[in-house]
Amino acid sequence: GAVVSQHPSRVICKSGTSVKIECRSLDFQATTMFWYRQFPKQSLMLMATSNEGSKATYEQGVEKDKFLINHASLTLSTLTVTSAHPEDSSFYICSARGTDGGALEQYFGPGTRLTVT
Amino acid sequence: QKEVEQNSGPLSVPEGAIASLNCTYSDRGSQSFFWYRQYSGKSPELIMSIYSNGDKEDGRFTAQLNKASQYVSLLIRDSQPSDSATYLCAVRKGAQKLVFGQGTRLTINP
């Protein structure tokens, strides 16, 4: 149980274009999903927390107009990187927290490696 | 002071020995603690969660929590080369957020 998928696993895009990343909880309902970014040899940095049906809460320093997050259902959240630039190249990872049994753990998706050329 | 601190390593341990990973945290009110394993190029995988003082064992892994000292550790017994990875300590902040340490890179030498 507690499987989280992400799509795509890798994406290369040109500077100035937008990229959408999907995060799905496959076998549980996720009321809360989290989006992280990880640069090489660094730890995970939380970008935003999204609750189903409401606006995402962004961490300080994360541009909400650049990183659009939608959490329209209990099993799907999307992150859109708008007008991507090379400095946005990173490993983007989502995680989901379920409601079944009051589970407190977060389960991570496999990540999406974004390269902006 | 960082909210969650780990020794970044690298930590080298011979195969079959016990690997000991340590983590300290600054918020004395923290109640939930987690250890994740991350292989290079992959996303983190939850190994253990611990909420009460003392030890919690799961197979070859033992998590230890000491809230008075604001210290949580992970012991890996009978270390295997496949245990070589970066281990991330995470502490729940508030109701939902996890704050991660910088991770400790562990290498098990055959």
C-alpha cells in the first residue's frame, strides 16, 4: 500500500516553456500533498503544501505564480513550472499523506528530473 | 542553528557491522520523527517512524528517540552493501510539514 506515482519521470524542455508534473496516490486518498525540490547533493526543500480543494500554501521564497499547484482531487496533484529557466533544473518530488487510519507518514513519489535547456 | 542536523558523512562501515546514524533537532515540542533512505537519483523511501522515547525495532533497523536530549538515531545491524545510501532524518513541524536534515551518506564496504 501507500504507492505514489509521478509523471513524467524525466523531462527536457526549452527555456521559456512550461512543464506540468503529475503526482498520484494510487491506493489511498491523499488529503494533503507536498512538493519538494532537490538540487544535487542537497537535501529536500519543501516548496508547497496542497490540500485537496483549496489553494496551496507556499514556502517562503517560492514564487506561487511560477510554480502553479493544483490539487483537484484526493488522488491527483499537479505542479506546473511556468516559463522555465535553466536554474529551475532540478529533481522535483511529490509526497502524499493519507487519511486512512490517521496515517502520519508521508510517502514519496519516484520524482521527476527536469532539465531546462 | 538548523532545525534538523545530521553529520553529512560520508560514513564508512564494514559489511556485517553496525551502522549508527545520528540526528538532533531544535524544536523541543516535536513529536514525530522519521528516517528515510535515499539511493542516488531516487526519491526517499520511508524506513522508520518513531513517536515515543526509547527504541523501536524493525528487522535490522532500530530507531532510538530521546526527547530530553532532542536526539534521534538509526542503527542498522548486519550492514549490507545494499544499505549504502543517503539517510535522511525528518521531524514533523506543526500538523503536516516535515523538516529534513541534510542527510548522512553511508557506505558499506564489502
